[in-house]
Amino acid sequence: MTLHSLRFRIARLILALTAVVFISSCGYVPDSWLSYLPVSVAACDKPLSAEIRMVAPHWGPPRADMDVVWEVIATGCTGRFRLVEYPQAQPFRAFSHYSKVYGSVRRIEERVTVQSIDWRGNVLDEAVAVADPFTTSPEAGRFVSPPTEARAESVRPRDDRMGCRIEKQGAISPSGNEVQFQLIADGDVLGANVNGYTVQPGANFTVPANEYKVFRAIGSVYGKSGHAVCQSYFVAPRCTISLVENSFDLVRKKLTALGRVDKIIWDGTQRQLPAGTDSVTIDEIPTRVGTMETEAMVYGPEGDEGTCKMEFAIPDPEQKIQPIRAIASSTWNDAFPKKAIDGTTQQGWIAETKGNGWIRVDLGRLFKLSRLRLCIDQSKAGLTKHEVFVGQKEGELHKVANFTDVTNAGQWLEKLVDEKDVRFVEVRTLESNSQVSWREIELYQCTTFRRCDPAVARNMH
């Protein structure tokens, strides 16, 4: 090798080293240049700094797993960095995006750092980018943005004009279970998502309702310098109907409006919600017993509709009374008086005497008596005569009914009455062609403040 050739090679090496030192002081060294260096780069004179941002977050209900994109900005003494995230590491330039799949069923707690490395892979400096990068709030399981421990001076200024809004498109019907929305974006937007799904700004997207007809849309737009979040909640007009009171005297129905309700048409009549309330009541006095139906339509300010209805039964104004005991003038064998008030007609009370006898029933307290039903028993058909007495005290009874007719075994004798303050009921048999016997004695009370008139009673039985 000649002296001239040796001098030329030394000069070229000095020139390469000078260029590397100059460029490395500016914060960037190309990999191709670093590959020619036979020695490592000198120690940094500009400390490493790093920032991590969530630029494509998942918003909305958690899914089984999801891919979240992060942006890492690092500056420092060298232009070659490495992202360290256990259990993997990957090299990147000063600006880099990386993504990771997170599960929604567990809490993620990791430590992410950025390293400055030389061409041989030696770590020159290290900075914490973020701790606990991805968390879920325990009360809702919703994912939140990470905290940042180290922030670098932004190389690219954040666009404060970036923003978005979500608008509902069109009205829905009572049976509709989805709503069309549109995401409107402002600023230098690179992409957008709603409820975790990618959407195009300006295009319509569909959001299904939950069981309460609530349509929830949370969107995010992101660009080169950050992201913005917008959300929209739409509660479809709907209603529920409940019974506050239900008796033969009064039926009070309550309609509760949910969502934005401007108008109500209830059972064909338009009604208004009282100021400052979300419900309205209707009082009705029924004219018959049986199953009834009520239905309402509610309307929102944008023409959206909702409906609710319910069926209910007007209760019988009469209720059967269960006596507490019974005594009689006499008893044949084991046909005791209590068998006449046991609720069945299989067996009954039988007196020892033929042609006359009595049985007295104790109701236990005072009732408003409305009806008597007596199931007779006799060995053969024939003329019978009976009288019924009632009152508060056993020794102060008055007659309310009498029956004189040709009767058969198993025949029911019935009488409507209107007697207040009755505790004792006594049935006296004056004439019969066999031993006096009653298979069952039924007594009914009137539960209405109105009279249990015969017409109503006949409609019920």
C-alpha cells in the first residue's frame, strides 16, 4: 500500500466521522450511516424524552378484545429508539405508531419505556413514556385514557380546531330498535370511530337500542396532532302504565313518560304532562268487572313515537267470607256443623231432627253482607221452608230472607241482601221431608262503597 493511498483512506474516515458527529448532534442518524461506523456513538448531550398518546382509542361498550393504537414521540441524542413493552420490543423512528390488543375482562398494568440505542444495540439513555397504559374503571368496565408521566415538547403542534359532533338522522317508530346517526368532523382528521367501530366522517351509521330504548353513540376523531371525542345520547319517547289503585270503587292508572315526550294520546284522548313532572294519572269508576285494557301513544319533539299498554282486571266487588266456626241445634253421627263451612259440598251438616232445626255461623267480626248461598241436602225432593237471620250479637238477630219451594238435594238457594255490621248468620228450617241438612253455606261481603246491586252481581256470577 502506497503512502498516498493510506492518506486517502484516513481522510475519508475522518470525513465520515465528522458527518456523523454533526448529524447526531441534530438528533438523527440514518441506519445506513450507522452501519459503516466501526465504533459506538459517543454519549448523548441531549437527554432522551418521550411522550405517548392514544390516537385511536376504543370508546363504548367493551368487547372481548380490542386493538388500540398509540402514538409515541421521542426526541434525544440519537435518531434510533426502541420501544420496550414487556414481553416485546420493537424499533421505530422519532414518530411511530404501535397497537396492542387488550382484553376487557382484566385490568392491564404495564410499564412502557423508550430507549435510545446505538448501532450495536447498546442502550444510551432511557425514558419512561407511560405507566399503567390502559385501565378499566371498575364501576362500568369502560376503558379510559392513560396517564402520562413524561411529556416531550411537541414536534408537531396539536390542532385545537379538531372536533366532532354526532347528530341523529330521522325519526323512529314505536317498533324501531335502531337509530341512524351521522358523525360530523372538523379539523385535519385522519380517521374516526364510533362505539369502537371505524366510520367515515359525514356518513350515516346505525346504533342499536338497548332494552330501555336508549341509543348511545360515543365517537372519536384523530389526526396527526391528537384526537377529539364527541358523544350523543338519544332516549326514544316511551312510557309505562301502572295501577296505583284498583278496586270496584276506583281505578287509578298512572302513565310515566320516559325520554323526551311532548304529547300523549291515552285511550284516544290527548293529554298533557303536568309542568315539572314526568307522569299523569287518570281516575275511573268502573261499571263492570272483568279484564280491561288501556293503551297510550307518546310523541317526541322530532316526531319519534313510543307506545305502552297494559291489561288489568277489575276486581269483584264481592268477596267470599270464611267463617271461623258453626254450631247447630243437633248433630247426627259425625256430620258436624263445621262441615257446612269447609268450602266443599262433598259432606255437610245433618241434624238429628226431621222437619226442623237450625245452624248458626260465626264470621268472627263485622262484615257488610251482600249475598247468601245455601246448598241444601235432603233424601228426596219435596217442599221445604227456611228463614235466615243476621245480626251483631247472637241474641239480637233479625230476619233478612226466607225460602219456600220444592227443592232437591244439591240445589243452591241464593239471596241478595244489603246488611251492614253482620257477624252471626243463622239458618232456620221450618219444614222438610227429611232430616235437616246443609251441604255448604256461603256468605259474601260487599267491598265497594257503592251498593252491590243485583245487576252487577248477576253479571259476575
